[in-house]
Amino acid sequence: MKRIVSMGLCVSMLVLSQLFLYSIAHAKQSVPAPKKETTQKRVAVTPDPHAYIIGPGDVLDIMVWKEDDLNREVMVRLDGKITFPLLDDIVAAGRTPLQLKEIIQKKLAGFIDSPFVTVSLKGSGSQKFYILGEVVHTGEYPLVKKLTVLQAFALAGGFTEWASKKEILLIREENGKKKTIRINYKKIASGEDLDKDIQIQANDTIVVP
């Protein structure tokens, strides 16, 4: 009798241990493994605001810290100069906003202790290009950032149904001479001739026949 009871206890203990092991294994399967967090570094591409070359017709916002009487919105004249309080005429054309800032700061140092100047472009009147012919919106466009041929057509609203996209001309002046660059829009758009998706320069004229 004692042997039967002891055997029963052994069987019960074995069953309980098996159930315990099963419950642990099941719990491990039901709990999802922690997800590995993946972090991707975003590379911020910041355009250089000082790469713009000032020209006649541009409108500049010039501010001097703690000197409100000197703050001015000025237009670059046809002679390339601006007039600024205390400094009279200053050549602005051909310089970047950063270069002009440093010049004004240096000149103001004779009148103000440690002047701090900011020069920003408020309106572009000198850097322009033109699109003519069979596009939705022909005319003059400001060139205030780097722009390619394909992007220029996007600004113009695309082509009309009569446009000859294989025979586009870009007319550019270099060293006082006119230069004609032939552009095949279809080849550029298809990726066949991406080298011809060139950067637009000031005073470029694009003609779409």
C-alpha cells in the first residue's frame, strides 16, 4: 500500500513539473521580443545663403544691432552702389551678402563700438532668367537659388501640346559672346542624357519651339 502511495506521489510530482516547464516555455513564446530601435542620422542639407552675388536692382535689408536709426531697406542702383547712413556710397554689386556685411561693419567701426550688421536679400532684381515659346507660362523668373533646366520647366508650368521637346535652345552670354546650348528634354527626363540637365545662370534665355 505504501509503495502504491509513493508511486502516486512521484507521478503527481512528475506531472506538476511537466506542467510548470510547459507554462514557462509557453510564456516565453507569447512575450514578443523587444524591437531593436534603429536610428538613422538625417543629413541636413542647408543651402549657403551667402553664395548669392548681389547685382543692380536687388533689394537688401540691412540691420545694425541696437542701432535702429541705421536700419535700412535699400536698392542696389544701376551703378552697383547703395547709400547707407554715415558711410555714403558703398559698392554692393559683385559681392555676396556676407562680404557686404563685413565691409559695412568695418566702416561703421569708426562711428560705433563693435557694430554687428546683418545683410539679407529681400528682393532679387538682378539674377533672372527667361523662358519663351511653347511653355504654359512664358516670361521672366527670379534666380535666387541653384536651378536646373528640368526645374525651370516645372516653374514654367510645363509644355504646351505643340512644344518640340527635342529641339529646345538655351542661349547664354559668356565673355561677351552668345552661346547656344541644344537641349533634348525627352532624353534628360528619361535619364538618357542627364548631363544636359545643366544649371541655369543669370540672364539665360530658354526657347521652346
